[in-house]
Amino acid sequence: MKRRPGVLLGGLLLLGVAHASDADDLVSALRQARTLAARGTVEVSVLFPPRAVPTRQARVLPAVPFRPALLAQHFTVTRAQAPPLAGRDVTRFDLTPKVGQAARWTLWIDRVWNVPLAYEERTADGTLARRAAFTQVEPQPVRRQVTVPAIPAGLRAALLAALPGLRLPPGFTSAGVRARPAGGTEVTLSDGANVLALVIAPRNVRAAPGVASRRVGDRFVWLVGNLPDEPLRAALAGIHAVDEEVLGTFLAPADSKE
């Protein structure tokens, strides 16, 4: 029997939906990396924030707190061909923020082990901020256990109540909170790949690239991370009060200030 074109097209569309997207494949690799890791020789370069010795060597890729669910929500992920890395066949994944001016990422994923062998972070203008890549890989990966804490329910609402007028940078959400040893509270903001530190402190912080701060009453609020100055300052500009106690219920007993 001859098939109608519409039926054939519908079947092809259904097949397309069933195929994993580039984001799905990257998320799979990041989840795999929580229990499996390559070992060998890694060259690590951190150019932001600046440091006296920007390059060092390591045995494994330094951990980045990727949050796959947020990453798939806030980044456009595209797959690309790439030459072998440290003698291993890899696939390159490019991550571009859907909104805002957050840093862009590129990851190189081993095609057999399905774990990262390299990653690179670049600012919105393309400047290299961080890179880590294997130069030599051992024959077999090793088992490990990496846990990324779940985002506490209600934390976003509590943060906005603690800092009325705060405008989170586009794509970022509150992901965790802790008490600071030097006093004050630090809230981690994440978009799935990039991390910002939002700090409520009794003292100000020194001006530097990637740092914005303002005084609100007798407290200082800082926002620190790999974003241009304008969105960092804009996030803090509308804050008109600080109620730090609202965040106290999210602190672990060991973090309690009481």
C-alpha cells in the first residue's frame, strides 16, 4: 500500500523527537563524571581571577559544580567535531548562555568513557578565563563519588526577602547558602555552569574586576564572579534593606551563628 506523504513526515518527526539532543548527551556525560573520572596529567590555567602562578599540573580535572538540569535550561548546547585529545577520541560541546552575559564554556568529552577530558571557560567577550585539559591519560578511568547538593526548596524566595530589591543576573538562581567564618552569609548563585558568590558582610570588599559591592544600612552586599561590571552592579543597585535572619533556616547546624 502506498503511504501518504503526511504519514511519512509525521513518522520522521516522531523519530527526531526520540533522538537525544546535544544537551541530553552532554548532561549524560556530566552525570557519568560524578561516578567515573579519567586520570593522568592535566594542565590547569586559571587567568580569572588573576593569580601569581596561573598554570599548574594536576592528576584529574579540577571539579566544576555543573548542575545538569540548570545547564540544559540556561544554555544552548551544540556538538562539534574535534581532533583527538591526549590520544583519545573526543567530541566537543559548546555552551552559549541563552540570556545575559555569563561566561561561555566548551567541554571535550571522551567518546568511549563519556567523561570530560578538558574544559574551557571564556568571558562574554571571548577572553580565556580558565582552561583544564589532559596532556596524558592513563589506560583506564577510576571510580569516584561526587555529590552536588540539591538546591534547597524556598531558598530563592528567602533570598529575595532578605535583600528586597535584589535583581538576580539573568539565568542565575540561588543554589546554596553558608555562614562565612569572617562573619556574614554567602549565597551561591548558579546558572548550571557558572557560579557567583553573593555575600552579606559586616565589612566592604576591595574593588577589583568581577567584584561589585554596596552598603545597605550597617551591612555590605558583594556580588563576585565572572560577569562584566554592569550586570554585577545592576543586580545590587535596587537593594534597599537587609534582613539576614531570613536565611538562617537554610544554614546547617554547624553553620549556625547562635
